Amino acid sequence: MLNKENIQEEVERTLLSLEGIKRAGANPFLFTRITAKMQDRNGWERITSFISRPVVVVSALLIVLAVNSWAVFGSGTATLAREKESVAVTDIADEYNLAANANYDYENIPNE
Amino acid sequence: MTTETELIEQLKRGNEAAFKTIVEQWKDLVFNTVLGIVQNETEAEDLTQDVFIKVFENISSFKGQSKFSTWLYRIATRTALDHLRSRKRKKRFGSVFSMMGNAKNESDELPDFQHPGVSLDNKERSKILFKAISRLPENQKAAFILNKMEGLSYREISEVLNTTVSAVESLISRANGNLRKQMEEYYRNQ
């Protein structure tokens, strides 16, 4: 274990370890990489800047609302129409005894 | 030979050749500054590219009231410090996940950093010093790196950091005090 004097000496020497430090050299192909990155960013920037335009945002919202409204209210109307149609079909079937199960009700065939 | 002013004017007009010349002339300055702050060569390379992209995109805002190198140092320092903050946030986020058992635990400590420009006989000591530098508060770190690694005077540093010379003196004094304290503890435990 180091004594107090040694510790101070080590600290001073370590603090001086950056004396005469040379500048680190950047990648020699840095400019090529920069231009490639800028081209990539331009592509994404165009997309994001288009999407973030207020007109585009509002239009997208309206479309989503319209689709949702059709899904909620439009499908309700279709169900009602289908139900009405189903009732009409059932009425006709009953009147002419055309219900599917009537042909298989062998146990209850009246004796003629 | 094109002067710096002419180069900047050409860059403002979007001249690619001027941009290339500026990159070639100043890339080591930017890389070395960023590297000293982030202490990772891969990240420093990436950030250096970002710095020059910012230079290209914002050159019209450079009015020539300060030296071009001062402006470059400012962008480089801010970009590097922003990156450190982002790295810290990701680490914090990661440790929240690791508490939930969703991610493997990562060490809080950075790996030892070896600056390529340090002399051979100082390599081991410089690793200890850089570790201590990584724990300094942001402003102290920036001031210390600009002074020790880029050789900037206190006045130049004050222009980069947009502060007073006496504030820079205080930052470097406090940085030295913090570094000493850390290293005393390190050597006491050896």
C-alpha cells in the first residue's frame, strides 16, 4: 500500500500524463461518410416533413374518423337491413312450410 | 489559395468543394474534441460527421463575429455533451428494465479509454485520468478537455462555452480538485 507522499506523487504524475498529447486523427474518408449520411437524412427528412404538414395530419385524421364512423354507424344500418330481410325470409318459409328442419322431423309425421 | 472567409462564403452558397476543404482542414480538431469528451472512437467518428452536417446546415447563421474555429469548437462540444446526456438517459432506462428482469445487466463503468495521441509511457496513467475525467460534471469536463487536449487558453474557452474568463478559471480549478480527489482515492486503494 502506498504512503501519503507516494500517493501525492502518483496523483501528480497521472495528472501530467496528458502533457504532450497529440491530436487524434479523424477518419481519412470522413467527407465520403458525411455526404452519404446527408443523402440518407435527406430521404427521411422528405418523408417526415411531408407527414408532419398540418394539411396531411388533418386529412389523415378525417379519413380515420370517416372510416370509424362508417364502421360504427354504417354496419349498424346493414345489420338492421339484414335482420329485416331475415324476418321476411322466415315468414315465407313458415307460410309454405319450407323450414329446413320440417323435412327431418320423421317422428312427428302425422299418420295419413 | 482560398482564404477562410472566402471558403465560408462559398459554403454559404452550398459549394460542395468548399465544404470538402473545410472538412479536411478542421476534421482533426472536431474529432479530437469530441473524442476527449465521449471517450469512444466509434461514437466520436459518428458525432464528428454530425458536427459537420450541422455546420453545413447552419453556416448561414455564422456571422463572423467570432473565429470560425470557436464556432466549430462550440458545435463540437455541445454535440458531444448532448450525446453523453443521451447515453446516460439510455443507461437509466436500461436499468429500469433490468430491475424488471427484462434486460441483461450492464456495467455502469465505461471501458478503459486509451487516447491514440498519448505517449507510450503515459498510456496506463492516462487511462486512470480519463476515467476520472468521465466522472466530472459537464462544464468542468468540457473546459478541462478544451484546455488540456486542444490547448485552448482560458479566454478562448470562455468564447466557446459562452461564459467569462473567471468562470473558466473556476471550472478548471474545480476540475483539477475533483480529479485529484478521485485519484487519491484510487491510489489509496491500490
